[in-house]
Amino acid sequence: MSLARNTVRGFFAAVIVAAAALPLGACGRDEPDLTNGKALFTQECGTCHVLGRAGTQGQTGPNLDNAFRTALSAGENRETVEGIVHRQILHPRMNSVMPAGLVEGNDARDVAAYVAYATARAGEDEGALAQAGLAGAKTGEQIFTAAGCAGCHQLSKAGSNGTIGPSLNDLAQAAQEQGGGSPEEYVRQSILDPDADVVQGFQAGVMPSFEGRLDDKQVQALVDYLLGN
């Protein structure tokens, strides 16, 4: 564990020793479900963290590829990474904006296992794993959920109450007041280039761009869903 303590810094440093002792196989299943872990990660964690293989680009929390790259290159094993992430999910460090118990039980284990599998790993997910999360989302509602939009935005029909970004209720009217153009153009731009026109009272650089992460059909489906079309 001395290697991990020296190479995994900041956000994770305070939890490494305790995490290494976690009984990762004692959660009711022999093996974690990586597909479920990826889907939950993109929904619950992706708005805050970068993780290349999951296609997430959040900037609020640490870049998870960078957080473990040095330790893994130096010979640390992915089981230790899984323990660190699992511990952090259940017990975030003090003063962290990350809420405790964001996912729990087997779901927490699945997320930790996927992060451990994916972090600092080159290439792209394949098979069923490739379809988990955003890649497999087709309808606007599915995309809204898979992209983790609920963690940052309020949208009554989705049952979300996020406050990091502006409310998406009555978006057509808000789009006209904010951008002056058509609501569809404004919402599309906000998805693909969110810093182009930041709503007053909110910070630039928080919402990641979905350029290249959503195809044209997915973007249109999300625009239609948000505008109630």
C-alpha cells in the first residue's frame, strides 16, 4: 500500500489504507456487473468526472484516468483501485461535494469495479459493455438519464432536482429570453457548446460538451425531449 499512498494523491489520498482492506467479494455476488457499473457511472458520476472509456467529461471532480495512471504504471493492481473507489463512494472525504451513498450495495461495487477496469485503459469498450450508458440510449428520456443530466438540472417530468445548472422547466421560454434565437437552436448549442452562452448566476466550464459523445439522432432526441416536442 505504500506505493499507492505515494502515487494516488489529493481526492483519494485519505482513503487508500482503509480501502485496501475492504472485502470486495463479500457483497452477495461472486463477480461485479461491469455493464451495470458503467451505466450507473455515466448517470451518477459522469457529470463530475472524466473517464475516457465511459465517454464522460465532467470537470467538478478529479479526472479518474489521471488519478490512477501513475500508480497502475508503477505496478499497482486494479483490485486495489477498486477498493479505493468503493470506499470513496461510500464515505467521501470531508468537504467533498460528492454526496455519500450516491450508489449503494451491489450498485456501488459495480461502479467501483467498472472504474477500476476502465481507468487509464486504452481503447474502447466492446460488446454489451459498449452499449451501456450513453451509447445505448435512444430516446430523449434515456439520454437525459444516461448523460447524468439529472444530477445538475431540475426537470420536473424527469423527477430531477439538480441545482448545479439552470432549471430546464419552461425551457422554450428561457431559451428565447437567454439566446434570442429559436429554442431548438439554443438547446442544441447548449448541449454541444455549453460555454457559448452561460446563464447568469452559473459558472462556465462546469457542464461538459456532448460534441462527439452523442450522434445527431441522439442530440435531436434530447432537444425534443427537453422542449416537450
